[in-house]
Amino acid sequence: MNAVNRIGTKVRRLAGATVGIPPRQVDFQFDEDSPRYMYADNATASLFFAVLSGFFPPGEMFFVESVRHYRDRIADEKLKAQVSGFIGQEAIHSREHERLNAFLTARGLDTAPAERAVKAGLWLLSRLSHRQQLACTTFMEHFTAALAEQLLTDEAFRSQADPELLKLWEWHALEELEHKAVTYDVYNLVGNAWHQRVLSLPLVVASLTPPLLASWIWMMIREGSIKDWRDLSRGVSLLLGRKGFVTRILPHMPAFFTRRFHPDQHDTSSLEQEWREKLFGKEGEMLSLWRNPI
């Protein structure tokens, strides 16, 4: 890394930290002895999370670029710092999921097709106007914030997940909540259009759901688990059943389409503080992995 990049990274990190959005340099170590299926010893559900991990690197970069396009319009110093923290956090998320994806691929769980598929879907979204792209980003950030909250509050989920691989998802979830309002505040600045927010739902669903489902099915076919009806039934129930992990996220979605919506209306500050202490406090579970404590 050259001197300019080092200085730029340091400034971005410090700026984000001043407003509660610190890009934490965390280096995860993936144990070769960890179970092949990270969640509930179930291939179907575990491969779904592998697909999500494949989606994150290009998805995070789409989020960053949709905000970066409007960065020069931001005069408010606090929002500038929040954007810096957001960009820093998302860049590190992308890097660590790339490392996780390489680990999974080396074990025969190839996430590259999922990454290629989501890039195609994101390319379709990139043909939209810049403001519509940002509206779509605000919707996807709303979804990821709901996903993050579910992960951090669902003890049944965490108790069935591999503890080491779970650390990455917990760290990612915490930071998604820390910066959940940033893209929306930028969108407010450049002109929050309700009709664009409403339109973001069909645009995102049409562009990204087919790649997600196709990638998930492809991985199950390649793994051979799609023929295991017991595994398939249990995995679908764990994710999409009446009390499934994804099912319990869906009730949070309609709030996004109310005219006076703002992400901070749903207060997660206590949850964030609880997990900051748990992961990075004096006796935090991830202190040994944290390379740039502030």
C-alpha cells in the first residue's frame, strides 16, 4: 500500500470513528477443522449463507459507488464523516467475505458463480439513473439491517452455527446496524422521492432474486444435497418456515415504504452497544482479531 492510500485509509477510519461508524480492520482465521456446513449441520441452509457471502463483495461495492457519486454534494461535516465510515466498513466487509469465499471454494463450495450472477443483476441496476440506484441501495440497506438485527437477536440461530465462522457474521451484522441510516441520509440530501423508493422493491427483487435462487439451486445440485429431501425440507423450514430466519425479517420491510420512513425510527442503539461490548469490549470475543483499535 502506498503512502497516499495509507493516509487516506487512516483519515477515513478516524473520521468514521468520530461518528460511531469505525471501519474495524478485523482479520478472520478460518479453521480447516470447522464443519463443512456452518449452520445446523444442514447443507441447504448453509449453502444459502454461502450464496449470500458470494453476493456481498460486489453488492457492497455497488452500495459504495451509489453513495460515492453524490459525495461532493455533502457539506455537512457529520454526514461526511458518516459516509467515510460507511465506505470504510463496506470495503472491509467486501475483503473479508472475499477471504471467506476463497476458504469455502477451497473446500469445494464454490461461490464464484454466485458472485458472477449477482454482478449481472447489479449491472441491470447500474443502468438506472444515479438517484434510482441510490434509492435501491437504501432499500437493500434496510433489508441488510433487518437481516443483521435478526442474526444478533436470534439465539436459536447462533446456537446452531459454527462459532468461528459465526464471528464474521456477527461483526458484519454489528457494523450494518451502525451505518444503517447513512445511505438514506444521503438520499434525503439529494432528493428523497417516494415513488423511487416504492419502485426500488420490484427493481431489486427482479434483478437479484433470480441470481440468488439460481446460485443456491446450482450449489445444492453440485453438492448433491438437492436430492436429500430430509436435508432440503429442514433447510427450507429453517430459512423460510413460519419461524424461519428469512421469514422473520419480512415483517420489517413495509416500513420502508411509508412516506415518513427513516431507518433510525427503529432504534437498535442498545443492541449495537451490547454487541460492541461483547465483541470489542475489554473482554471482547474478537479483540485478538482487531488490528486497528481506536
